[in-house]
Amino acid sequence: MKTAFSLKTLILVCLINTAALADMNNPGYRLKAAGQVFLLEIADSKEQKARGLMHRQSMPASHGLLMVFKQDVAVPIWMKNVLFPLDVIWISHDGIVVDLKTLPQCSEDPCPVFRPRQTARFVLEVGAGLFPLNRGDKVEIIDASGDSLHPPVSGL
């Protein structure tokens, strides 16, 4: 009896800790695009942006990595050590898709560098073929508190 209780307690503690870690990795940021919602990981440090999605085996279809910049910049992207193809979307401060590219895995060294057509405040990375919009379309990025990070987009 005592062993069963201890084992149940241990399992419960592990589940609680796992849920807490999951919440830390997913702060609740979301991106809405044409009725589709992506749960976002945020890359806001220099190191997180440089690492991007390197060395990951996969990413769930409803997830993405959002790089956040303090001002509009022309962020180049390369696919070094990224193990699956990506849709890379450059987004303005007001939620407009200013450029997007589907990028293959890098199979040559050095890996090619892909540059956007214009500057952007955000860069979104999702699995290839999953992003439903085109250049000029609008998205809405919502932070953990439920506030939009830019002016609201009608129709979302």
C-alpha cells in the first residue's frame, strides 16, 4: 500500500512538472492567419534568433517559431542544420505579410542565404506548405495576455 501511494505521488509530481515546463515553452502567443491558428514559440534574444529551428526533428503542424525585432529589419535566413523544409514569413509591424518563401533543407555547403523583399518586424517559421496566406495578406499576432501586438485585423 505504501509503495503504491508513493508511486502515485511520484507520477503526479512528474505530470505537474511536465505541464509546468510545457507552459514555460509555450507562453500562449498565437498567430491567426485565414482562420488558422499557430501556437508560437518566441525567439527574442540574439541566440534564440540565430538558432531558430536548427537540430529539431520536426514541429507540430499548428506550431511556429516567431522571431521578434525592435524595429523593421531585412532579416536574412539560412537553413543550416534545419532538418525539415520551412515556410518563412516576414511580417510588418502592422501584421502584413511582406514576403514569404518555402525553403528546402540545406544540401550544400555553404548553405544559401535567403533575403526578404523588404524589411519586417517579425519573422515566422512554420513547416513547409502550412502557411495559408500570400504576400500582402494580414495576420494577427496575439500575446500571452490576449492583446494584439499590432493594430487589430478585421475579419479574423
